[in-house]
Amino acid sequence: MRYFCLILFLLFIPGALFAKFDFNANCLKAYGLIFELKLNAARQLIVVEKKNNPENSIVPLLENYVDFFQLLTTDSKADFDRLKGNKSKRLDQIEDDKEKSPYSLYAQAEINLQWALIRGRFGEQINAAMEIKKANAYLRENAKKYPAFQLNFKGLGLISAVLGSLPDGFMKSTLSTFGIKGDVKSGLAMMQRLAAGLPSSVYEPFYEEVVFYYSFVLVDVAHSENAYAETMKYVGRVSDSSLLKSYLKSYVSAKKGHTEEAIITLANRPVGQQYQSFPYLDYLMGIARLNKLDLTASTYFNKFLQTSKGVSYVKDTYLHLGWMELISGDRVGYDQYSAKVKGSGYAINERDKQAMNEVADGAPNIGLLKARLLFDGGYYAKSLEVLSGIKEGDLKLVKDRVEYFYRLGRNNDQLGKSDEALENYQKAVTYGKSLKAYFAANSALFMGKIYMKKRSYAQAKSCFNTAINMKGHQYENSIESEARDSLKRIN
């Protein structure tokens, strides 16, 4: 069936008929290898294409995909500084090609959008904003010229969803001055329609890329309750030889509390020299195992530290290793890892920033830590069991008492005990609204979500506004963004 779709693609897709934007069989094969994370094999095919068809303006787009996934997997600042100069040369080649093709503006948009996504990982927010502006303009113009070219909606949906989720701040205000605004719901709907329709269309070869971005938006942008089910549904038809599929399945499973599936997926992921090195997957395995209080997680955290040359998750990895020392009863070991959190890695990624905040707050209560990890792993009953062994009166710090009620609320919420959850969330809000910790603000957010389900919209609005009005706490941007998006849905 895949080869039949490929033939249709080559015969009928707009752009395949244009000599200078020739997404031919060789280019499609390279594209497919990129999305299996077989980057070296893809590079070899691209070299062949450049030799045989030096005027093919699809080549710079494929080269940019390779750079994008190399940087996504290595997270290397050195690689980023070395590769980012390639962008302008590729855009120049495409812009110089005056052939009328939907791929002309599309390729320019894709290259800008890919670099915008990568720059965000390395703290280059101003350049990222400019590139999003350009990508959005190219895609909108292309959609007017070629309304039947469905691939436009991948980037437009992604941009709309991401911008719609941004809290008030530099990036949002900068893009607003250019008239660029987003909406999470419409962006998500755009991508869902595309993912659902591609398998039966001539655009089927682009299915895996659309699912990759759709899953990202579901989990990290929309914070959708259906993220796990939707991702599993759509990745099912992706080949098991794809390392990107293993990444998507394990990442979404771990984020949404399906720890056992994350561990199985990571353990059975495809391996070999043909695949791009991806140290993050060892970090993710460490997270998944520790979330079930499996102390063999240290093996994977240490492997990540040994192999990663990236800017992200180093501080967070040392924090988790420190937590393991605490759970094992070694306070000295925890202090040693806390020092490494402060002195190693970068504080660009949100999890690394949070790791710095965590060690600044001092060692966590061990019972609350275990309950937190079990909750993150989706082991809600076990987490409640740990909390049942903690007496509120024994918690001397206000922060610990607020976290205690927050953890009770979160577990009861996930187990469908909404009344108990609301009671505990309210206590967390009452006692913790002036703290730097995120427990009170997040409790207000989740209270609003419960009231939305109950159709008690006035109470839901009040809770969301409470979450928005709390300032100066951890995760402020993401909590405020989610609360504002929820208010939009009510309105």
C-alpha cells in the first residue's frame, strides 16, 4: 500500500512535475530515512541527488531536515553554532529558483520554522520570533496560491497552537506586533484533520512528520487529556524500524503516566550503527524507572551523562541522582549531587531551571518525594498509600504542608474522586498562595478543570483567574498559559 501511495505521489502531487522542485523517489527515500533517524544513510542519498540533479531545490530542504534532527538528538551547542550558518545558503538556493511550485514557499517556511524550533532550545528567542514570522507569512501566501496543497496546514497548525499557548511576554508581544496570533484549539484541529486524512491521500509519505508535530502539540502545548490515546492511535501505522516512533511512544507514555509502556518501548527500541545517537532516550528511561522507585534508574542517568554533549537535562539528571541518594538514606550523597546541579550544565531548559530551584529550596521530604515520583509515573493508588503514612502535623515547613495537600489533590483527581480533590486543592491554594512553589497555582488550575467538567463555569473562571493572578512562582508561564487557554474555551 505504501508503494502504491508513493507512485500516486510521484504522478499526481503538485510540485513533483517541476524539474527544479523534484521530490523524486530518491528524495522520498532520503526523507523517509530521516524520519526513522537513519541520518547517515539519508545524507548518502542526498549526496547522490546533488550529484545527479544539482539544480533540485528539494535538496536544501532535505539537508535542513538532517541538521534539524541532528540538533534535536545531540542537543549540542557546538553543533548548533557550526550548522546554523547553513540556513541562509539553503534559502538563497530556493529563492533563486523561480520555478512555480508549491514547494518553493513551503520549503522556505519549513527551513525557517525548523530553525525557530531549534533556536528556542539554545535561548535565541529573538531570532526564533523572526523566523516564525517569516514561516507564517510564507505558508499563508502558499495556502492562497495553492489551496489544495495540504502540507501548508502542518506548519500553520503548529504555529497557531504554539503561539496560542504562549503567556504574555517578549515572544508573544513581538509576534503580536506583526499581527501574528495563535489559537491552540484551531491549531490542534488543523493538525488532527491533516493526520487523519494523509493516509488516504497522495501526501501519505509525510504522515510520520505530521504525527511527530501533532503529538508534540497534544502533550506539551495543549496538555490534552487525550494525548496518550491520540498518539498511540496515529503512531500505530508507523514502521517499528523508526527510532522516532520509539521516541514518540516513550515520551508521550512517560509524560502521561503510562510508565510501564514507556519502559517496554525504550527497552525494545531499534538499535544499531545506522541510527542517530540519541542520549536523551537513556535520560527518559532513567526518569521512567525512578518514577516507579526503581533505583536501577541510576544506570541510565549515568549513561546519559557519559554520552550527552547537549545543553539540556544535565542539571535535572544530577537532581534525580541526588533524590535517589535521599531515598537510599544517604544525605551526604544528596548534597554532593546538589553541588553538581549548581555547578554543571546549563539553565536554559525549563527542567534544568527547576532543578536549580529545587536544590535552592533544600532537601525534599522523603515521603513527599516518593509520592511525587509515583504520581508522575501514573501509580496513583501507591502514591496515596505513601501519603497516608505521612501525618500533616509532622510537616514543619509550610511548603511541605502545601505540597502534601497538592499531592493528595492530584492523586484523587486522577482517580476520579473530584470532591476529595477539590477539598485538598483548596487547602493548597489557601496555604500556599504566597509561596514560590507552584503547588497553589497549579491547584487553582486543576480546580478550574474539575469545575469545567461539572459545567460550573463561574467557579471554573474564578479558579483560572486565581491561577493567572498568582505571580513569581515556579512554572508561572506554563500554568498561566494553560489557565488562559481554558478561559478561552469557556468563553
